Amino acid sequence: MNQLLHSFLRKVSQVLSV
């Protein structure tokens, strides 16, 4: 479960980085 959250947060972080 935490893995999905981590993956999502990572994607969001990348999008926010832009």
C-alpha cells in the first residue's frame, strides 16, 4: 500500500518540479 503512495508522490514531485 505504501508503495503506491510513494510512487504517486514521486510522480507528483516530478510534475511539481516542472
